[in-house]
Amino acid sequence: MFLKLGRTLALALLVDGTAAAAVDRRIVGGNAANPGDFPFVVYIDLNKTPWCAGTLLDGSTVLTGLPLRLTTA
């Protein structure tokens, strides 16, 4: 389950250029990142709603800053 999720998240970020965030004027002196600059960073949404971000540790493990439990029916 998590292997599939990790691969899906990684591929979604590499393929979908719309995953890039809008420029935030509150960040001073920062630079915009291009798709693929940080291939270990993943974006997780739940029902097309931004939910959290994480770090891809390997092909089946995503480290997030909040507890994440996925269940299947």
C-alpha cells in the first residue's frame, strides 16, 4: 500500500508541473524551485485538498510531519 502511495506521489510531482506553489511574497530572498529540483519532496492531498508534505526516504517510505494512517476497505 505505502509502496504504491510513495511511487504515485513521486511520479505525480515529476510529471505534473501544476504541483508548484504560487509565489509567496512573505518569503524574502528565496528562489523559486523548478519541477525536479527536489525529487525527494512529496505533496499529499486528500480529495484534491492540500493536506501535508513529506520526504521520500526510499521507494516505499514517506516521512511526514503529522501522523498519517491510510486504511483500505
